[in-house]
Amino acid sequence: MQKLEDRALVANAQAGDRAAFEELVRRYDRDVLRLALNLMKRPEDARDVYQEAFLKVYRNLHRFRFECSFYTWLYRIVTNVCLDQLRRRQSRPEDQAPEMNSSGREEGATDFFERQKENRPTQDPERSLMGKEISRHIASAMEQLSPRERVVFEMKHYQGLKLRAIGDALGTTEETVKNSLFRATRKLRNQLGELR
Amino acid sequence: MSGGEARKGFAPAECDEVASLLVFYACDETNAAENARIAEHLLACDACGEQLRQERAFLDALNATVEPADRLDSSGVLLAQCRSELSEKLDDMHAPRAQEHWSAFGWMRRWMALRPAWSGAALIVFGVLLGTQIVPWLQTANDVAGPAVNVLAAPKLSDEQLSKMAIAGIRVSPAQDSPMENVQLQLNAEQPLVLSGNVDDSEVRRVLTYVVENGERFDPGVRLDCLDALKSRTADQPVRQALLTAARKDQNAAVRMKALESLRDTANDSAVRQTMLQILEHDPNPGVRIEAVNFLVRSLDSLGLENSETVVVEPEMAQIVRVLNDLEQRDPSRFVRLRSAAALRQIGSRDLQ
């Protein structure tokens, strides 16, 4: 049903229906922004990824031939944009993501988003504290991964995608994704050895 | 990785193989065959069991972490902002581009507005160039409608060509190596051509004569130039006839006067004198009549010269006297009347002699 609806929305958007396109955006942009935030670690970078990705989708929608799902096609675009951004960031050391402080926040980050209250009801204070500590270590360890390894790890463990879907999104084979995930896991576990 | 000493009954190669699958086994990315094999192996291998426990602990730790996305946009404000920005960008893409009204030399106007002194200087230089170089060049280029063919009076224009031609320009200039003036005629016939030479060239003279004789088809200025060119060739009968025709019939008084002036040296020709009498009787322009009276006076003056060829027979003289009397009595121009009276006195004194 979802796929059929997607198909109809895409067809309408391809015919110039702006409302159909916006409906597609609303359907997937939460996941897109989540992926971008997890990978880029900075709201402004994630915002750039969001804009660039959806504008690319909008400009190239007429080229979409329904050979895969819209979701897969969208993720392919988003991950490519993220990979480009991460590679650019890697080539500019001054553009690295800022270090997290002990409370799990970026150094000097005091903007509106940072000040918002953590209000997930499932977390008790102790668990939350431990989670934040682990988050800090993981965030630091993630910086050691290659852009592709980060994307694969992120899509698998935070987005919950299957390896085949990740391969489709990245335009590569499941085997290649497996290798990336294996390397990423090993690197992270080595970095986080003390947590074992 | 897996501790080799803890393995029971498994070759190290099999442990390594299973251990490499445990990462995916822990996150449910192994197939049924792999699952069965791993499960069987784990029953007997403590080391791999320990590794699986570590993999799961790692995933549990990961699950316990706060995702950056949750921390960075826990309230959804960033998402709302992103949606708003995207919507604005889509609006911008859909909005028709505000087209700047195109105006010729708009860039030049902007440049000039910012540099008034330079603009003034540039305009002065442009004006000087326009006046001294470009305008004369354009006039030369536009005198004829197409590429001009320079013809040295060689091709003979047919009567039909003559009847259809138009004169775009005529230039009479002194020749360096000849007493005759050079004449250059720019004709617009079937094919534009330039006819150059002097009035001794029959073709040039023929065209000039045609223009004078058929004055109504050509510009008065052109006719005056043609008369000017032909005045030295009044001995030629066709030329003289054309001049007489122009003096008698041309619509323009200046052309008629110029024709009379050109006939100055033909006073001994009876036909010319007859034409003068006709002009005196019928031409409405006093200036033309005065020129005709002067011509007659000069003609009569020459009667007294020893080497004069002028012969005026008695019937003709009687006709002249009658016309002059008539002018003296009735011509509206006082000068014409006075000149007529003077001419009559001159005739009377000649008769007395």
C-alpha cells in the first residue's frame, strides 16, 4: 500500500504536482534528517544535507524510472550527499566535527537545539548518564571510521536498515556493505575496548 | 578475537570462520544455513560464545546511547526549520525569474553613470570621430545602392536605360592635365554605375544633355550641375538644343536662368534669339526675363563689333523691337522695362548710324 502510494505520489510529482512532492518529503524527511544528524553531528551540516538532498531529488525526479523503490532512490541520494560532505570534511581538518564534552554536548555548543530538554520517557537518570558517556566514546570512535564505514554503520544500527537495502542505497553489493560493516564494528570495538 | 585455548574439538580455521560471522549473527544479518552452523558451533566452543557475548554487549551499549539526532533535534525544531527552508527554495525555483528589462547599451549607461568625467570625454571623442570620419564615409558609401562599377564612358547607355535611370550624384571637378572639367556621374539604372570622364566624352555629354532636356525627372541641383558642365560645349548642337529647351521649359527658374547664362556665347544664333523673345513674352519669372533682355542687349552689342558674326535680318529686328516695346510698356518688372527701353535706344542709335 505504501509502495503504491509512493508510486502515485512520485508520478504526480513528476507531472508537476508540488503538493505530491511535499507529501513525499514529509513522509521521509524525518529519517533523512536523522541520518544526516547522526552522520554529520552538527545541525547546520545536517540542514545543508537535508536541503541539498531534497533539492537534488526534486530536480532529478523526472529521471526516476521506478526501477527501485523511491525510498531506496532517496537514500542513495542522501547517502551520496553525506559521503561528499564527510569526505570534504576529512580533507579539511579545521572542518572536523567538534569534540563532545563530558555531558555529551559539543564544546561551546549553546544554540537553541542544544538547550532543548531531553524528554524521552523511557530513560531513567542513571541510564541516561551512562548512555551519554557511551555516546561520547562512540562519537569519538566514529570519527576514526572512513566516510563509507560511518554511513554503513549508521544505516545499519541507527536507521535499522538491512544490509541489502544499504547496498541498494549506496549503489553497491551486499557483500561490500558487509565488509564495511565488519571493519567499522572491529574499529569501534577496538576503540571502545574498555566498555567490554 | 576468539581464544584458541578455549576451543573444544574445533579446528582454528572453523573458529575464525564462525567468528567472522558473529558480527552479523548478532545483528540478525546471517542466513538460515549460517545460523544453523553458528548455533551448532557455539554449543561446543566457549571462545566463540564469549565473542558473541561481547558483540551483543557492544550492540546493547550502542542501543543505550543517545543518538546524535535525538540530542541535536529532540524537539523537532530543526526538522521544522528544514521543511520551511526547503519550501522557500522550491518557491524560489517556481517563481518566474524577475527579468531585468533589457535595454540597449544598458551596461554602457551604468558605466557612464558611475564615471561622468570619463563619459564626457568619451562622448566628445566619439562626436569628433563621427563628424570627421564616419559621416563622410557613410555618405560616400550610401551614394549608390550597391557596389559601383567604374565605367570610363565606354559602355553606351541605351535610350531605354536613359529613360529609366536616376542620378544619385554628380561631381564636377577641375582636371589636372586638361582644361576640361572632370565629370563623375553616379547613376542608378538597372545596375548602379559610375560614369566618369569629361564633356568631350560623348557618353558623358549625352547623359548630361538628357538630364538637362528632361529636367522634370531629375533633381534641380543635378540639373544645375549638368548645365554647369555643359556650358563649355554650347557649340554642340544637341547641347545647345537641350539648353534652349531648359531655358524655355524647365520648371525651376534658377535652372532656366542658368541655361540662359550658359547660352551667353551663342548670341549670333538666330534660333537662340528667337527663344529669348519667346521667354520675354511668356516667362513668368522677372529674373529670367531680365537675363533674356541682357542676352538680347549683348546680342545687339555685338552687332557693332568689327569682327562680329552677328547678323540680324530686318524681319527679326522688327520682331525684337516689337517685343521690347511691349516689355517697356507692360512688363510688371521695373528693371525689365528699363532694360527694354535701353535696348530700344541702342537699336535706334544703331539704325541712325
